[in-house]
Amino acid sequence: MADAINGTRTNPAYLPGVDLDPRIGATVDLSAMAECGRLLLAVPAQHLRRTIAPLAGRLAPSTELVVCAKGIEQETLCLMSEVVAALLPVHPVFVLSGPSFAREVALGRPTAVTLAGPDLAGAARLAGELGSERFRPYAGDDVIGAQIGGAIKNVLAIACGIADGRGLGNNARAALITRGLAELTRLGVAKGGRADTMMGLSGLGDLTLTCTSTQSRNYALGAELAAGRELAAILDGRNSVAEGVYTAAAARALAAELGVDVPIIEAIDAVLNRGADIDDVIGALLSRPFRAEADGTARGITELEDGKPKS
């Protein structure tokens, strides 16, 4: 793959038809990373740990690490920044997340994202260095919140794909996005993020994009499931990763650990990983007791202000 990219100045497997900047070069030699002042970690979430482990001790302590992967590690329930911090503890860690289909970014179409770091000044500096007229990072300092938004929206996109695939209508999709945002917010706050982050680009922005477009791998997967295709067959026919498939179980387990109610996430995990029938899951969600809209969102956030989740 590296030779093909260098030889053709394209990435035919993942960005067909897009010419790469001449300054971009591909390599499989990890020693080439030693002189880099900044690394953008854009591998699939479940492969991040084994990909970066060989970098330990090879990088200058000042090398900045920017997490671009969106997910929760299945085995440990760690966010990606926690994986990086465990393996490469001396390096500053930032998170780049938000509504951004890679092809549109590569084609120079206007895109706004969140760039979160351990301090706002550092994130703002890095945003200025990575940004351009068409690629606009907004600085933030909520590393946890930015990652929860990016991870959970993939699970919710599968839910929206299923709903649309079963012809449940625009009202149902809007309800899933809104109630999904409530789940995302509860989980983010319980994990240590801030509610206002969930209303920004890495939360509501990414959720809206991923839940409403057939370009989304997760949304498209949900629609295929709704049409009766088996998950294994869908995944076998792809060369790209639908992160929500792997995040669903981890998100459900993390929510249980933190005492957070996440019925939509639990429903998607049941369909993906526990053999649940789609129509039965839809029926169960529609049979839940009526409740006040603020229950578990605004009220739950108030209860969590001391940092200790309430069951």
C-alpha cells in the first residue's frame, strides 16, 4: 500500500479519485516517526494500542500526539486518549473529532471540527497550525467529552440506519437523534466530560452528520441490517471499519460501570452482539414507560456535578 500511494499519489483503496498533496509520503518504517514533532493517530480504534506500542521510547518527549480514532477499547473500556497515555505517557495528547467525512475533507470542502487538548492555549495553537481556510478546527479543553461524542455517535448512527431501513419515518429518526444525544450527554458527563461539549461539533455536530447521511459507514450498516443482511456478511464485504459495531458493547459496559441509563445503546448492542431480533428491540424501546424529558439529562447532569454518578 505504501508503494502504491507513493507511486500514484493517490490512495485508491480508501480515497479513490483524490490526488494527494505532493508533500505526503507513505512509509511502513516506524523509525521515520522519530523526528516527527507531531503524529496524527488515525488508525481504527480497536487497533490503536498495538499500532502505537512499538513507538514507546522512539519519539522525542516533546512529540505531540493527536488522536483521530473514534471509539472505546472493547477489552479495557478505555477512551483512545487513555490508551495513548498508558503507552506513551510523556507526550502531550490532543483529540481531533467532529463532523468530517474524510472524502469531503480531502476534496477541500468546508469542514469544522473540535481540537481538544489538556489546556485551551495549547489546543488553540495546534488548531491554528493544522487549520486552513476550508478546514477549521475549534479549540477546546474537554478531551473526555470530545471523545465520548465521537465514539457514541457511531452507535446511534446504526440505530438511525435501522429505523430508516425499516421505514419508521423522519419523526423516528429525529427522536433517535435527540434521545441519543441525551444518552451521549449522560455518559459523557459521568465519564468526566462537560455537557456543553456534547452540544458542540464533536457531539451534536458529529451526531447529526453521521445519523443522516448514507455516506456514513455506520448508518449504511444499520440500513443493511434492517434489510435482513447478516452482520458478518456486511463486514466481510467492506474494506473500511464501521466503528459503531465495536463500540456498542464497550459503550454499554461503560454505561453500566458508571450507572448510566442508555436504552438505545443497549438496544443496538443487543442487535449486534446478542442475537436480538430487530423488531423485538424496536417494540421494547417503544414500550418503555413515559417520563419527563429532563429525566436523566438535565436532572442527571445536575446530580453528576460532584463527579460521582448516581444510579
